[in-house]
Amino acid sequence: MPQLAPHISVVPGSGIRRIHEIALELGGAALDGVTMLAVGEPDVAVAAHIADAARRAWAADATNYTANGGIPALRRAIVAKLAERNGIRVETEQVWVTVGATQALHQAMTLVLAAGDEVLVPDPGYTTFTMNARMIDAVPVPYRLAPELDFQPDLDELERVVSERTRAIIVNSPSNPLGSVFDEPTLRALLDFARRHDLWVISDEVYEAFTYGAPHLSIAALDSDDRVFSVFSLSKTYAMTGARVGYLVTPPGLAATMRTVQEAAISCVAEPEQHAAVAAIEGPQRSVTDAAAHYAANLAATRALLDARGIRYLNPGGAFYLWIDVSHASGGDVAAWAERFLIEHRVAVAPGSAFGRTGEGWIRVCLASREEDLRRGLALLPAP
């Protein structure tokens, strides 16, 4: 039979998905008896005004093709939001509505990477950074976010791994899986690095709405020479992961190219979901502030529990994850340990090695869960 393209065989699987599949085997589709702390799924309901907008769109038969970039009302709402909340001033033709942030990331990488090109990806970093690169026959090159530096970028390390084949760097703040947040000096240093080596910057800002302390800062707000692609999503902010609405903000001058690549990839995002997105961005933000308070309370409770048990963790500056050190128990193979922990205790956590080599010995726990589930799951972690 015909063979698949050779580069497809080196696309890595998801270590998070592996844990989820075992959990489904144990508890069925409803995950009965399994405490699920592995998947980044908000545990709050979508706000009523967002759901109502989607229902009205379906009732009005707003189910047609839209412009490749999205319905005008949504693109205008995003432009206004970017200026007000992110300090990014763009034209409408720089905003492209996508099937979640996942497609936005893939689209940006497709635009700037050819076969064999290298892209610098954070390690630990979100799994699809590496998967996307391999899908388009590019080469992901990890740059280490080291525990000894509180998982912040090391500019010396970046200078060691960049090469003449490097075309882009992915920056993720707030970070999934770490929850680390990059301050303005760090973001400026990363931009300076990109300028020195003439690199594109792809900025993943999916968790922009959830920070603890310092506010989120968009790297594109500091960009002076149009090298940043910014990726955003409504999934986590508005608890609408299944609606699949994100957006890619491009440098100026790419409108014709974007129309072509959007048509080839998706044509457009489903129209009812776009109307829901308008309601989310322009409507009351109470659900977002309530969710942020809920995640912050869960963080405080879990930190107190881990502190009392002497278990080390990274104190996150944002997102809704807790990065926990279980190296004293995992025996150098945290993926295998996480599977045993799930089977023995019915608690699912994401192994840190799913996010890169530097994640070995760590786990990621989702704070967007019920406090009682977090208490139960973390109470079963082995103490040093």
C-alpha cells in the first residue's frame, strides 16, 4: 500500500492523552471514580449571555460561510480588546479567527517555517509546539527553562541552541504547563535576541486572563519591527473549550496571504460560535473574574497542603496549573509513575516529561477543578 510521508512518523504522541485514555478505561466516559487533574479543562460553566448568543445564532439560521478572517463584528471586537487589554494596536486585517489557539499556532508555524527549518520551543512547553513543528517537517529545538532559574528563559542557553537554520522562537507566557510569567525585562530580552538573529516570534497567550500578582504583558506591545505573531483563545478565558474559537494576530501586510491559507486550512470558523465569541468579548466579564478568584483560591488551598507535607512545587505567576516535584518518588520515569498512580489511586495527573525532557520528575496538576478533588488527589502524593 502507499506510504505516509516520512516526517509523520516522528510526530510525537501526547503524554497527557495517554493518561486520559487510561482514565477513560478505568472510569468510562463519565470518568466515574477517577479524580481528573490532568487535563486543562475549566470546571466552571460558560456564562449565560455567551450561550444565549450561540442559541440566537442557531435560531436565526446564522449557519453560513463567513469571511475567512471571521465575521466583521468579531474582528472589530478583537481589535478593540487588543488595544484596551493588551496594549496592541492593529488593523482589522491583522486579526484572523481560528479553530481555537491550536489552529492559530499551527497556522503561524506554517507561515514562517519550511521543511528542515528550526524553531526554538520552550522545554518544558506545551506539547503541540513540538507536534506542530514535526507535522510540517520542521525541526523543534528545545530551549531549557531550568528549575534553578525558576523556569525562566536563559539567554545564554538560547545563544547556544540558535543556528543559521533557526527561523522562529515560541514564547509562552503565562506558561502551560508551568504557570510561569515573563516580566517586561525578560520579554524585551527575548525580542532583542530575536532581532539579533532575525527570527519570528510566535507568542502563545492563551492564559492571559489568569495571573496572580503582576498583570499579563503581551510581547507584541513591545515589538517595534513587526516580527511577532500573537496567539489567543477564548477557550480557557470564557470556559468554552469545545466551541473552538481562537485568533491569530499577524504583523501588517499579510492579509492576502492569510486569506489564502485560511481558505486552504479551514475556510472559516463556525458562524454561531463566532457570535458567541462577540458576546464573550464585549459582554460582562464577571464570569472571568469569578473564575480567576476560584483558581486563586484553589491555588492557595493546594499550596498550603503541599507546604504542610513538604512537597516542592513552582509557585505559579499565572495560568491554572501547579507544577509539582515528585522526583523523590518517580524513579527517573515520571510517565510510568503517573500511570501507576492513576491505576492505584484513581487520580490522573499529567507527567512533566510530556512537556519536554526538563519536565522529568515533575507533574502538572490542573487547578481548574473542585477544591475537594484537588485535596483528595494531592493528599495521595508521596511526601519526600
